Amino acid sequence: MKKRLGSLLIIIAMVSAASPCPAQDHARRFIAAIEAYKADDYAAAIQGLEAIAADGVKNGRLFYDMGNAYLKSNDLGHAILWYERALTLMPNDPDLGFNYHYARSLTKDVQEDDGMPLTHIFFFWKYELSAGSVILLALAFNLLFWCLAILWRITRRRGLRKAAFGTLVPMLVLILTAGFNYYESAHRDQAIVLPAKIAVRSGLEPTSTELFELHAGAKVKVVRQMKDHLQIRFSEDKIGWVQDGTVGII
């Protein structure tokens, strides 16, 4: 596991821009959390970092640091949860990728139908770029398209017309991808098992038949919610009910 903690300046900048709480307070908490981490007091580090996240700060480096602290405290479920959340914001970070895959190697449950390789191949930009990067690229291509279109209208040069239409397809693809990412984030249905072990049952009652067990770090899809229970799917033939709070929504 790579131990590097995130940049304090990045966290402070995100805090001051994204949270109504004074940036100085967040900086103090972050510095205290780093000191606690270095002193192997992972519980205190987690408490400080969680307090910053609870104020609404969404920063990949912050989430990565929380994953590290949880992993060092042997809480595999929460470690993978925060790594997963960090991956949505900085999918190409090498340290995050290394620690995430290491944590995944410690899980006990085999994901039988995890992922769709062809989807990752044909829609590589969705998985290689963060949601923020997709939005920025969509805006850039949109601006480029309209600049070229206006220049073509003024000069009537065929080369500008071709260039404008050449930017149209990637612009539309990126806009659609940004829209899909927004829909996906608003309807999050992926979750991580948090306790060391949970029983997945056929119904909502404690006496319902136990169908199978899952362990910390297992990635599931939330199908629906009823009362204080969630129906989850681990694989095509493994569907059942668990108590709310036993899984963390990514």
C-alpha cells in the first residue's frame, strides 16, 4: 500500500470554494488528521477527515486519504468505499489505482459478472475521464464548434465548414456522456458491503431464509429500498435483502 497523503493546498482550496464552514477550521482538521495518521492514530485521522467530508467537501484526494486511513485500521469495507468514491473524481491517479487494487485483492467474494469489458473498450472515455473532465472537454468542443461555425459563416471557406462538422460529433458524444454521468450520480445504485460479514436474506424479517453471505468490500448493485432494508444484487443469480446501513452507497 502506498502511504502518500494528499496535498494540503488542494484540500484547502476545495474547502474554501465548496463549503460554508471557515476554511481555517477545515485546514486545522486536515493538519490534525495528517499528524494523527503519521502517529498511527488512524481513528483520529478518520474522525478529522470524515468531519471535513461531512461539511460537503467533495475532493478525490480527501476521499483517497480516508481510504488509506481505513485500510491501515483494517476496515476493508470503508476503505474500498472511499477509494471507489475517490475514483469517481480522479480515475487516473496511479497511487489511488494501486491502493484500490491492493484493497480489492483482500476481499473474499468473487464477482462473477463484474464489469463489461466491451463496454469499457467502446466507451473508454467514460471510464478514463472523470466527470469534471468530461464536462470541461464538452464545453471546450462546444466553444470550438461555434467559433469555427461563425468563422465559416463569415469567410465561407470550405475547410472551416469541414472543421466545424469535425468537432460536432465529439462535442455531442461528450455532452451525452456528461448527461449520463449526471443521471448516474443522481441515481447511484452501486454500494460496498461494510461489515466483515453480512447475511443476504430472502425477505425483510430476521427469520427470513439466508440465501448467501457477503464480506467486507464486496461491490453490489442496489435494486430497491423498502422500509429499513435494501434489495441488492451481487451477481445474476445472487439477489436478496440486507439491512440499510450494512452497505455504503458509492
